[in-house]
Amino acid sequence: MRLKSALRRGVAAAVIAGIVVSSGIPAYAARWDIADGDITVRADEAEGTNRVSQGKNVDVKDTDTVITGKSEEHTVTIDTSEGNVDVTFDDLKIDVSGKAEVDGSGDGSTRESNAAVTVQGDHDATIELDGKKVTLAEALGTRQFGKVYILLGINEIGAYTAADWAAQYKSLLDLVREKQPDAVIFIQSIFHTTQKKSDSSYFKNEVINERNAAIAQLADGKTIFYLDLNPLFDDENGALRADYSGDGVHVRAPYYVQWRDHLYQFGVVK
């Protein structure tokens, strides 16, 4: 996700506690019912095609993906790590804002709530609500949420100075605050690249460290918090572990669970 696009959308990665969307899609469109279980939508190699997973249906190729139905327990994940994703929410009602989770061990902490919709990855997500395509900034304006998580920056490593980058990031934070005046905002660090990628491209970890230091200063420790994710995936040299990535930049999907658990542990509850 590029920063200029992110400024228009408002967030690069958002976690939304609940969503209600009325019907605006023709009845003949193929649909995925949230009542049947959690849904994950990823980009396929073919442009305009998604891969949708729900229950025993894994990576089903789908175009014009429509999610509908009602649930107080199931959630939607839009994963743009492999490309842009377009999805439509039609007559969709999800509210897991009051659903507590435990880690299942019997002695772990209780998580305040799930997220109804999670957008992750660094490409673009276009969500169509009520028959209209909207930006994430517009989607966030539909109601007030408790938390907003932001992760962006790897695509801009070859441009801007650290100071210019921080100034544009501040503009983004101001926009999110305008849309969500009471939300707790979490700034997530830019992920390091592997040592090989850092040495052979402009995705240099030294530059990433400068950017992370700059955006960390935007956190006030009260309503905006900075979360350093790199210790989760770094090797002993402070670079992304080579076995955790296929392209030297993006973390492989199986390791997202570590990312998720880190957010559960250190995501501050207001």
C-alpha cells in the first residue's frame, strides 16, 4: 500500500470491531455467508480474482466476491499481502465487540474482543458497502471504533527522507483521528527485510530503522501507541529471518499467528 493512497483511504491496516451493511447487490450474485464460519479473502495471481477460504473450502477462486449474513462470532480477514483485493459486503451484520476470548490454556489473559473485519498486508483493499465502493477512510466513518491499527511504509523506502516520511504519516494520523476521535491508534513498525534483500536492493534495514524511529516519535503513550514488531521475526543480526519470507520482504502467512498474538498481548485496551 503506497502512502499517497493510504492518505486517501485513511488506514493501511484496520481492525474493525463491528459492521452493519444493508443490501445493495443483485440477488443473483454469488455469496459467502458469514454464518457458515470465518472468511479469509486473498488476492489470486489472476487480476480481478480472489482466493476465498471458509471452513473446508480453501483458496476457492472467486470473482466479484460478496460476503453476506449475520454473525456474533465469525469474522472476515482481507489479506492483501499478495496483491490487491476487492470485496463487497452486502446485508452483512457482524458484531463481536462484546465477545471475550481466552487463550484456552486456563491461565492466560482474557482478550477484550475479536475483530469483525481485519485488513492486513501492504497492497490495496477496496471494500464495497451497500452497493457503493468506498475507501477505508469512508468505511471507518460509518461508526465509531475502539481501536485502529496502522501498518505501512515498505513501499516508500526508496522515496522521501525520514523527516518527510514522518510528516506524511502525521497527516495520516490526523485523518484517522478526525474520523475516529475516541479510538486508540496503534502504529506498527515497518518490517525489516532479509539480509540478502537489504544488501541487494533499496529495501535497506538501515533506512527502515530510521523510518521506524521517526514514526515512533508520533506516539504519545496515551491514545497513540507504537508497537515494534521486528523482534518477532528478526534473526540475530536484526534482519528478517530468511526462512520466514519467500521474497525477502513479506512474512509468510503461517507466521501471522505470532503477529496476532503479539497484538493481543501488547495492544493496549482503553
